[in-house]
Amino acid sequence: MIIVMKKDADEDKIQHVIERVESKGLEAVLLRGEKRNVIAAIGDKREIPTDYWLAIPGVEKTVPILTKYKLASREVSPRTTPVRINDTSVGGDSLSIIAGPCTVESMEQTLSVARAVKANGAVALRGGAYKPRTSPYSFRGLETEGLEILAEARRLTGLPVITEVLCPEDVGLVYQYADVMQVGARNMQNYSLLDELGRYDKPVLLKRGISATIEEMLLAAEYILRTGNAGVILCLRGIRTFEDHTRFTLSIGALAHLKQVTHLPVIVDPSHPAGDSSLVPPLAKAAVAAGADGLMVEVHPDPENAYVDGAQSLTPEGFEKLMAELRPIAQAVERDIKV
């Protein structure tokens, strides 16, 4: 059950409700929103009448949650809950475009991309400092040096930074440098990592696993939410199927379904399912038309010589062209792209 607090409920009233929830032997999880706060009461509360909660000062209403994922459910909020990243929000009226190289290679490479994507409307810079690779012999990132490069690019451009964290032990380090901590597809069900990320106060971008169902993705988000971090952004990046005409299969139906069942913002990574830069723009346009809250696009100044995933990376010129083509589509679905 979700207890929705009134807009004017102060901290004393919120804490009083939490105390009442816990006094009934239930677990209380507070989710702070931009407009109102809600408290999840987790446990067996069938014997507690609804009127009991409504009589407590500051409570507006209670909402029973029937799905397995309680805190991520659309029943918590009929509207998408924006996730704030510094001075911008993902999930609001504007389309949030995140762009940058798959992996940080150098200061020059990262900064050139950061400046190019910012000039064309990106609201955040993506870049991998730690790279989980199928082969242990592949380039696995610059690690701490990569984090330092991203932080310097943020200082020089003002773009917030999104980068992946691979294990619970690294969360504290990545937290010092990143504005958003990313959970990659291979780690979607790393529950120790999800629990740890829930204890921090920076947003988490959670990618769908390559073989995960939508319910499994939402339950992974539930781990983060239940531990106390309300800033979860979901990211679809394609799943593995029998098809071989693209690197992965991007389900637009999955996007439409997520927008119906969860209040969390949902963005799409069109680069990974494409595997080919020529397919990135069509997938990106389809995602925007289907209601995505944003995109995460790979951009590299010299894709031919990229350390990782050059084939699916747009050039800065290609990104500029894509952004121009996205604007009328965004407008058609009542979104705008800020420059």
C-alpha cells in the first residue's frame, strides 16, 4: 500500500506517519517527489482499515498496489515522476537527450564530444570509465582516470555526467565523480549493487538486461527504490532474440507498455540495438514517437578508430543532423528539445 501525503504536509507529519506505519509492524519507505511525498507501507496490512491511515494528519489518500513491483508501479502516481539531474529533469515536458562516447579514451576525445553534443541540445554527457566486456582481453576503460576526465569535461561544459558502476565496492568512488550512476545490462540483476545504489542520493540509470522481462526490470528498479533512492530512470537498450539483422532487438512495444505500468521515466538507447550508425536515427525517431522520455546516444569524433563500439557511434555531424530531425517528431508528441 502507498500512503500519499498532502502537498503541504511538513516533515513532522511525514515522520509521524512513518512511525505509525512501523508501529503496525510494517516497513516504511519514504519516496520524495518534486510535488509530493509518498510512503510505501510494506507487509501484511489486511487487518488495518483504510480509515486508520486517512485519520492521520497530513495523509491525502491510500493506494493499494496489486503488482509485484510496489514502488515502481504507475499506481503510485498517475503521471511520470521526473528525476532531477542537477539543473535538468528527465521525465518532464522536455525530451532529455544524453549523448557521448561509449568509453572515455582521452581528455581531448571526451571534451570535443561534450562540446559538440551540448551545442546541439544534449542535457547530459555519457561516457564509460569502467567497461564490462565479454572478453577479458578487450579494452576495459581508463577507470579512475576516466572518471577524472569526465569530471573535467563537466567543469568545462556544465554538462552533468552519467557513467557506469560495476560493483558495490566502486559505488562510493563513482559517486564522487558522477551525477548519475548507471547500471549496465549485464548488471541489471546484480542485487548487491542495486541495494548499495539505493543508499545513495544520486539518480540511477537502470538498463534492461539482454534477456530480462519487463517485470524483472521493474523488480530490479524496486531494489533501488526500496532501499531509499527514488531517482531511478529506466533505459531500454534492446534484448537478445533470434534476429540477427540488428545487434539487439529494440521493442517499441516494451516502451509503450512501460509508460502504462510505471511512473518512472523511461529512455531509450538506440545505439546498442542498432549496432550500425545508419540504423540509430530510425530507432531514435521511433522511440520518441512512441513516448520515450529521452534518448541516450553514442557519439564519437572518429568512429573508425574508436576503442569500443565505433560502428554504432554517430559523428558529431551525424548527431547534429539527428537532433534536427527529432525536433518535429518531439513537437508532434507534445515534447520539446531544449538547446
